[in-house]
Amino acid sequence: MKSTITRGMRLFDVFNNIFMFLLMIVMIYPLWYVVIASISDSIQLMSFQGILLRPLGYSLNAYKLMAKNPMILRGYINTIYIVVVGVILNILFTSVTAYFLSRKNVYWQKYIMLFIIFTMFFSGGLIPSYLINTNLFRLKNTYWALILPGLINTYNLVIMRTAFSAIPDSLEESAKIDGASHWRILFTIIIPLSKPVMAVMVLYYAVAHWNAWFNANIYLVERSKYPLQLILREILIGNDTSSMTVQAVEAADHQSVGETIKYAVIVAATFPILCIYPFLQKYFVKGVMVGAIKG
């Protein structure tokens, strides 16, 4: 049987593989550089120029100094609390809203969805949001200021609603005949059948909370409540590593040590998400496709 693969198709595959390989290198090298720089000798790193492929004088001094900073551990605890509580509330409220909007007998369903989608393109702005959250809801200097304003993400809601709409109506009708309430239908039928979408939603919300720093910078006053990303921002942008170098480093170059500490903090802040992602990756493509195409 004659092959249907033409010469042009083979050339396309070759160039496509080369392009994807180069793209992979471009994406992986910055992460590799940060990891290698964090375990390199600070003096050698500051004087090195070129492409960094291996550690320059292996040293864990940056991680030891970082561990001595109490704000790093405190930031971790604050961020984990925000992520856990935030994701639980995000999934709960997004699921309930998506279930309501996915039912076919809801009055004015299209108009409600139009109002919700409108918020994706237009908002009240930073100042009105700040005044409402601080003066009306009294969220100033509380963790709720980082959770409640983004309780339901419109994009995630649309994906989840579309996935719920794709579930056969016969399952819901059978449950209603057996006397099941809407709450029971949602938590025993709809959500278990939407595991890929739920996994994607957990990943989306968790990454959003983990990387968030802007609202914390606006609403939080006490440094003891700062999440990890806000502390990381102080270290990277504010160039504030004095609390980790002044007491621990006597004769060494503070600037060079501070540079390796920055890389160590980046690795520490990124590592948890990199550990969680592989466990949810198998659901990622399926969940996005189900929520985007079906319905």
C-alpha cells in the first residue's frame, strides 16, 4: 500500500520538531538558570558572563540564609492559608453558580449570563473597589480582602457552566424522581461527573491565589500578614535582602550574597506549584476542552 505521507509533510514535521525543541529550550532555560544560580557561589556568579549551564562553585549558603529570615516562613504559612481557604470557597461558590446557570428552566438565563460576562470586559475600577471593600465591607488588613473580591472568576464560571450543561438531563430527572434535592444532585451527580473540570478549576484558582500580590499590597497593613509573593516582591524589586545578609555575612560581599538569595527565594516560591501541577496535568487538557466545546 502506497504511503500517503508526502515529502512536504515530512519537511513540516522536521521543522515543527526543531521549532518545538528550540521553544522548549527558551522556556526551560530561565528556570534552569534560576535553580543553578541559587546553588552557585555568590562571588563567582557576580563575575560570570555568558550562558550558565552548571553551578559555579556549589553552595547552599543562599538557602541557609533565606531559612533564617522569619518572614519567609511566615509568608509561606499565610499563603497556604489563603490558597486553601480561597480555593475551597472559590470551588464551592463557582460550582453552585454554574449549576444554577446550567439548568434549562431558569428564567432570564441568557440575560443573567450577559450581565456576568459583561464583568469580564468592564469593571468599576481600582478606586471604587478599594472604597467598597474598605469602607463598606471593612476588609482592610484582613485575609478576606484577598479572597472575597475574586470569589467567582467569570472565565472559570463559563467553563464550569458549559461542562455542567453537557451532562445528560436524564440523570437529573432520575434523581428528582427519587426525591433528590438540587444540593444532592450537585454534590452527588454533577460534580463527580465533572472531575476533569474541577481539577482544572482547582489549578486555576490555586495558581491565582499563590501568585497574587497586588491586593495584598493594597489592603494589608501588618507585615506579619504578608503572603509569600509580597515578601518576594520586596526582595526582588525593593532589593531588600539586608535582613538575611547583615547579621549572617560579615566579610563577604553583601550585594553578591543578596543576588543568590533572590534566586533561592524564587525557587522556594515556585517549587510548591511545580510539585502540584504534574498530579493535575492529566485532567488539564480534557477539562478545558470539555468546558470550552461541549454544551
